[in-house]
Amino acid sequence: MSLKRIWPAALAAVAAVGLMPATGRATSMSAPPTLADMVRDASEIVVGTVKEVREVRQGALPVMEVEVAVSERIRGGAGATIAFRQLSPTASKGAPQNGVRFLGNVPGMPRYEKGERVLLFLGPASSSGFRTPIGLQQGKFSLAGGNALNAMNNRGLFRGVTAPRANDGESSVLAATHGPVNAPAFVGLVRRAVTEGFWNGGAR
């Protein structure tokens, strides 16, 4: 299935059970967000290591609880860790609760592994207390082997995105159409975008 088909289906499934905020670019049914969109819309941007991943249930919903040990907060409040809940990527598994089983397996829902180093563009919590990265898988990056890569193979991430005074490393990142990019250059670009306030994000 193409990215253009997966993206609206994923957002529709998540929004249907109230797991995302009712407003904002994160719930748009248009194309998946670019890096500039995510910098603008993320309430917190953090680099860290996944400390715990737990599968629990909230009523009939299979839920994943994630705790990240934060090494750098590019945007957001203080704290050595950040914890959040999301719908489990394997939402159709598990025994029925009171005769009800949630069958909405959500394409595009991020997955996490203990010990994984990540960069997260987190949106605000929904009214039901769930939280996901901006763009679901689009806003969660694995940092490994000197590279940064999301589960969408970084496709569409840099379309139409430019940056003022980009150095060689940043220019190479922005020129990529897909595939892994240099992690230090990518994180540095995000850091500079927030501190210098370009892409209409402003420092927060």
C-alpha cells in the first residue's frame, strides 16, 4: 500500500477512537507532515533512549506505555524522563474484554524497543490521555549507526523544505528524498530550527 493511502487510513483509525487531539495538522487528512511541519507542531522534541515498553489494556483497548530517558530536550519542559501512552501497533491481539475486542489495527502506529535511541516530535495529549508523535511513524526516528531514520524510510520528509544558512551536512540532509540521513546533522538542523525560530516555529 502506498504512503498516500496509508496516511489517511491511519489517521482516520486513530481519530475514530479519540486517541489524537481533535484539531491541528496532526489530524489532517492531507499528505504526511514534513520536517518543517513537525517542528512547527510538536509540543515537545526530545532525544533519548527507550527505557521501558509495556503492553497493558485500557478497557477493550490494547495500549502501549512508553518511557524514554531523555538526553536532550530540544523543545519542552524539564525532566530526566518522558512517559506516554498510545494505541498498541498490534491492537487486534488479546482476549476480549467484557465480550468486546478492539479490531482497529492501526497502520502507521509507531513501535518502540527497549534500548532504542530515538528522536521524537511529540504532539499534545488527546482528551483521553493518549499521545503520539506528529505524523505517527513520521515523527519517530531511530538513531543508530550514525543515521536517523523513521519507519516510512524518511519518504516525503524534506519535500519543499529549505533552511537559512544551511551548512554542508544540513544541505545533504534536506536534499534526501528517502533513506537514512546523518543523525548529528539532522538533530543539529532540528535544534537550530527551534532555537533560531525558522519554519515559523519560533523558540518555545
